[in-house]
Amino acid sequence: MIKTYKTVGLILNQKNFFEADRLLTVFTKDFGRLRLLAKSVRKLTSRKRGHLELFSQVKIVCAKGKNLDLITEAETVNNFPVLRRNLNRVRIAYLLCELVNDLTAENQEHDDVYQLLLNNLLLLDSSSAPQNLIFNFEKSLLELLGFGLPAGALAKVGRQSLETYISSITEKPLNSKKIR
């Protein structure tokens, strides 16, 4: 049985856990969506602290735990600096990550979804992000995951109808909808 593994992933979500730990949701290239525990990462002296930021692409080494796997090493591949300086781009990145988090199952590999998310974050990080990036991402994500588009909407799908369709799939409203 493998006790440790290495992978590359994008940090979708983070929550403080106890006093010094952080619970991370990472969408990896090899294992899909994982919930991982970063021990002592909130301490000022932690070496992993700067690497495990929201929206970052990271190389991680994880150890199998009883309930949650533990991040033992982390190295930033890309932290998308242009994206982080613009509040509107951060809002869009949060929406993209929330969609992937809500529509994918844990521990199921989706290399194509990983590439889609990475490419869109790279587009957001470039100097000129396309206007219809969210709409195109939502359509592509639904098709890649096998949900397809809403019935009778192949000719024209509006942004609002796509949001309603996604909310019906996830059976809850998107949090990022509040900040649109």
C-alpha cells in the first residue's frame, strides 16, 4: 500500500481548521478533487504557508492519514500574480473554482477538467481576459462532466438559464453568485 504520493494541483478552497491547521480542497491532475489537511500551516514559521494559497497551482507530496491525507511538502508552480491584483479577476477565479468544487466528485480523476480550469486561470492571469470566459467555462465544464446543456437550449443558451441549470444540478445556489 502506498503511504505517500506526489501530484500537481490547483487549490480550490481553504478553511481554517483548529488553531494552526488548514483544510484544503485541491483539484489534482492525477487524483481529481481531494480534501487535504495542512498541519501547522497557519503558524508564522511554517515553510508551507506561502505555497498553499487559494487559486495557486502547486506540487504537493501527501501522506495517507486515517481520515484525511496530510500535505507534507508543497512547492508553488504558478501563483497567478496578475489575477491576484485585480478584484474582478479574483471574483471570476473564485466562481470557476466553486463550480469545479461543486460539480466534481472526490477522488475521481478528471484530467480534462483540470486542464480546462488551469487554462482559464492562465487566461485570467494574462493581460487581456476574454469577456465571455465564465459562460464558455460553464458550458465546457458541463459537457466534460457529462451533464450537457439544458434541454432545448442547443441553439442559444443564456447566462441566466445556465446558472439556473447549474444550481439545479448542485441542488444549492452558488456562493459566488452573491458577489457577481
